[in-house]
Amino acid sequence: MIRLPLLAAALALFGAASAPAQVATPAPPPVAGAKPVTVERITVHAPSVEGNLEGNSADRAVLVVLPPGYRSHPKQRYPVVYALHGYSIGVEQWVKEIHVPQTVEGAFAQGTREMIVVLPDSKTMHNGSFYSSSVTVGDFETFVARNLVAYIDGHYRTLADRRSRGLAGHSMGGYGTARIGMKHPETFGALYMMSPCCLSTRALGQTDAAAEATIRALRSPADSASLPWGLRAQLATAAAWSPDPKAPPLFLDLPVKDGVSQPDVLARWAANAPLAMLDQYAGNLKRYAAIGIDVGDRDGLKDDAARLHDGLDRYGIANSFTVYPGDHVSGVAGRVQGAMLPFFGRALAFGR
């Protein structure tokens, strides 16, 4: 029998302990003298998500972190960093995982130039959009690259130029950063991928037909809430990468049918893997002022992250690659404060 692709260690690591519950992560020490930021919780309508077949809301929760000087300097405009969360969590869990606002305040206190940080929610019926474009899930790629950017530029004092916009993300958010960054260099000027998942699809193995039968027994997308974490991740992947508007009730194609591999579906999945996309979009990636990748030395995603780094090097695309001590989530908050935000402080264009 053919296994439903698990994307190997990647899917197993999305939830760190294969659970949708909040992951406890260590926070870096507070920085003395750090000035408070302002956190605004808003809702942004996403026309690109309207009409999706899963019924995911087009009204998306978004957290906007305004720097300490935003209120006191009413004529100043700021660069913006868009930070994307991982699979199985939404934005409220994401800010706890990376200890916002403490890490943002700490980065500014340690010398990072002030910027706006925007954190959108991309959680869906099956726990994650993969920041992809799908009639089943909704077009979350366009939501991030166009709808959200247009809203933020229209409602906040931003520097509305690609050179002043950064895109970052962790795990599924790292995948989203790679995918959206490859396809939308007209929108963003620098990219930072933290432990990116799903850069490639992995080899299939042996299993019984129970997983397939369980999925095919579902009578609506909402029924997936009763599934184990791993099966929901498989559904999320299929809904994002192999949607099928003529296949109710889930409106997706699985890469296995009656225990037999479906090469056409697997090809659709492979077409969404950034390592396969790199050759097509190398020219776009050369437009970025800076590209950063980091991953823990005990993270199962390390090898694919290294392959992406090597691929960028092959095309002469400047990038930094850091392997730090840690697993998939243990260092993420510290990296936000000490690496990701300072990276954008150097890479983005700031006003006078």
C-alpha cells in the first residue's frame, strides 16, 4: 500500500510533539530600558479568500505591532515586516510562541531600527492554509502579498515601497515566505525563513489503507476536527496543493486512491515545493536586497534548509544561512529578537 505523503519529518514537526496545543518556548531575557510597543488587534477582509469551498472566513485576524516612536513622531513613516505563523496555530498562539511584544521591544532596545511588525492569521478548517492559492482553502498567497499589504499601507504610516517591506515566517510560515517571496518580488524587498517546512516532498513508504479510509469517510470539511493531528496536516496539504472543486465534500484530491499512488496528484504537490520552484523563480529572488535562512541543529528540516541555501548559492543569489543550537521551536523567540528583526533593520530601506 502507498502512504499518504507525510512530508516526512516536516509534518511531524509542525506541531512540535504532534499536538495542536500551544507550544511552550523559552523567552530571551528582558532587555533593561526597553520601551513599550503598541499592539493593535484588527480584522482585515481578504477578497482573495472569499467563496472558498471549505468555508474559511475572509475576515482575518491580524496583530499590528507599532514601534515606540509611532505615537510620539506623528509624521514619521516606517518599514513593515510581515511575520507568518506555522501550522496548527493561529496568530494569538504565534505571538505567545515568539513572546511578542517582549521580543520586539527587546530588539529595538538592543539597537534594531524601529519598524512595524504585522502578524496575520492563516489558520483554516484543517489548521493551515500553507499560504497557497486554492479554490478549496482560499487564496492566502494573494491575501498576504496584496490584500494585507494594501490594507496596512492604507491605514498606517508605512513606507509603501517594496524596499521597505520584509517577509518572514517560521515552519509553515517559512514555507510561505519562500513561496510568496519567489512569486512576489514586486511586493517585498527582503526575506527571512525560520525553519522552513515543506521545501520538498519526500519519498513514500508502506502503510495500510486505514488513513485513506478514515479521510474518505468524512462528510464535511468540519469533520476533520475529529482527526489526529497528522491526518489533518495531510488534509491541509491536499486542500492547498491539490484542490478539486468537483470532488465534494472535501473538494480535494488525495495522492492515493484505493491504496494506489496517484502520480498526477503527486506532481501537483511537487510543483508547490520551493526546491522545485527555485529554477523558475531564481531571477525573482535575485531582486531581493537580502535573504536569510536559519534552522536548529536538531531540527528535522535542517537538510532541506541547507539544500535551499545551496540552491541559492548555485544561482549566485546572496543569502545567509545559520544553523543554531536547538530543535524546531526551542530557539524561535530568541531568533526573532536577536536575528530576524536585526536582519530587517539592516536590509530594509528606512525613511529619513
